[in-house]
Amino acid sequence: MLSVEQNERITRVGPGTPMGTLMRRYWQPVAGEAEFVDAPTKRVRILGESLTLFKDKSGRYGLIAQRCPHRLVDLATGYPDAEGLRCIYHGWKFDTAGNCIDQPAEPADSTFKDRVHITSYPLEVMGGLIWAYMGPEPRPLLPRWDLFVMNGVFRQIGATVLPANWLQCQENSADSWHAMFTHGWYANYLIDRSESRGEAVNPFMRSTAAMFTNNPDERHAYERAEYGMLKRRIRRGETEEAHGWKTGHQMLFPNYVRIGKKGWYAFQMRIPMDDTHTWHLHYEVIDPGPDVDVPPQSVVPMFEVPVMEHPDFILGQDYVAWHEQGEIADRSQEMLGQSDEGVILLRQMLLEQIEVAERGKDPINVFRDPAKNESLSLPTEHYGDFSDYKDGAISYYDTGRYGYIDEIEALYQQAKQRALQKK
Ligand code: FES
Ligand SMILES: [Fe+2]
């Protein structure tokens, strides 16, 4: 249990708040490049700030204040120029650094525009995402986590705006016990419910729920790791040689988790839009191995993953738990047991690292050495090979079914055929 004050410290993300100070030490994704294929601007809500993201006609991205400082028109309605974004009302133009570079109705010899600057934040593009840095300079490097920079893979990004505080999502990644109940028992209930109504049930939902139920988790352990937290798990009948224990799962501090296994990897990224909204990204990488050529992607596709009342996919079941804890879960009212040790450890780490950031020091996962940042790899559970891929299983892999399911199934089928030929 936390005090009310501690709960405020680790949940609120606006400017000047403790967690807002920590979160501003990390680059945050604010859009997918796919969102700019047809639109020149995006309304961005990030860390409690409302901003305008735009792409000018030269292909440069800028993240600037929401409103034009002249008469306060929302700049998301603006239109791009060769350099910068122009306001629709009186044509003021802003460059990517927030400088006003044109005021066409002012006298030609006016120097007014030179004194007009609006909020702007630096951006970088990596892995199909546009990343912003909103913290103090000197800014750190944009971390090159492996999934964002791997070659020869297929990527897709499932995005959801969840009406709840970011930490409820992230605490889930330090709470391995929930999987048995949320994705086993609860999924079984949903299956029974669908069957009693004569509705079709995804066969992979059935087998996954059965796996969690018949082969239950027996032991969990959590420990600090270089990049956050390592979670280990043993299921009934397994030993410490099992992948779930030996390799385990990585929780990336402060707001990602790495999931997946051979050929399918993902980051679940919990981007705080404000105190009560989270932009949840399911960043998926499909790697069918060296034997299969993956067609190049001109842009990493993005798609919306719905929040459902009765979800028949894994992440949807998590979504229900997260937003049903309330907009901001009141952790002063909880009753924690021994099985909550991972959640307790995460909260300790957050409180510690907030203090580090408040002292002006670099918290963990802030990188400044380019050699270290070449590619930041995370060990992932690797098990099975493509010969044992169960046809169509992508349809239940979290967001897979809402994305490019046919393309991914085709890649897996090729990988499976090659693997079978080699046997
Ligand atoms: S309100 Fe933007 S130029 Fe006047
Ligand atoms: Fe889950």
C-alpha cells in the first residue's frame, strides 16, 4: 500500500510533477510515420501537454505549441509550407524550432516576428515512430532498442488510447500472476459465455486459455536488471531450465515491456498522454528468420486496437483490468499480498529513480555513449522452431488479428516450409 502522496508522485505526469520530471528524461513516441501519409498534422497529447505535430513539405517534422500565439487558433488545422507550418487565420508561419518566420499581414519592415517563439521540442524518427524529447538539455541519445532497428523484419504498430493512468498498464508487467487468471480463468469464462450464446470462439483463444489453466504458474521471481526488471516464471511440471525461468521476461524501465518468442517479438509501450489517458502501443516485429525474404515496408503500418467489453484476445483482456482499476487507481486503498512483490519492486524503483531525476542525475535507461547505443538487445525467450508454427495462430497473438494478418501468416508459412524441408 502507498500513501496518497506516494501515489501522486508515481502517477501524475504533468510539467513539474515528480513523475513528469522522470518521464521527461526519456524520449517519448508521439506519432507513427504512417499517420503522416495522408495528413500534415496531428494533435498530440503527451505528458499532460497539448501540442501540434506537423510535417512540412520538405519532410521535416516539428512538434510545437498547440495554438497560434496570434489569436489562438489550433495549429493542427494549419497547412504545411516548404519550410514550416502556416496558421489558417492570418498566415503566421512557424518553423520546426517554434520560431515565427512569417507574418504576411504585418508591415514588410516589421521585426515583430523575430520576437515570437512558441514551445517546441526536438524530434527524431526511428522504427516508424516519431520520438520527442521534452526534458532538460543536454538531451540523451534516442535509445536504439533492438526491435526498432532490426533489419529484414516485418513491423506493425497497434495503437490504443486507454482511458486510464499509464502506471496501471505498466504495473501489469510486474504482475506475472495475473496471466493465469486474466488469460486463463477469465478467458474460459468468456468462452463459455460465447458458447452459451451460440457465438464462434477463436480456437487459439481456447487453446491458450486451456494452457494457462491446465499448466498453471507455480513460482514467480522478480529481480532488478540492467534495463529494468527481470521476471521469471515456472509452470507446473517445469524446472529452472525452462525458458520462462532461465531467460525470463524483461520489463523495460520505466514504461515498456518486452514480450514474444522466436519469430514474434513486441514491446508494449505505455505512453502517458496525461494523468488519465495512456497511448498504448503494441510494437510488433515479425522475424521469419534468414531463410525468408521479407518485402521492404515503405512505412511501418499502424492500426487501431479496440477496447472491448468482452475481449477475445489477450491484450484486450489486460485492457479491461487496467482501465477498470479506475482513471488513477487509488493505491492508498489496496490490499497487497506476497504475490504482489513485483508490483512493490516496480514502485520502489520508480520512487528511487524520481529522486535521481529530481537531483538532476541520469536515471536508468538514459544513454549518452553512442557505442553502447549501437543496438540495445534484450534476451528473449526463444523456444520452438518454425516447423511447429500452428497455422493461423497469429489470429490470437494479441493485436495480430487487427493488423496485417495475411502478410504475417504468409511469412510464417514460408518459414515453416523452409524449416520442415531442413528436417
Ligand atoms: S490566429 Fe494564427 S495567424 Fe492569426
Ligand atoms: Fe496480461
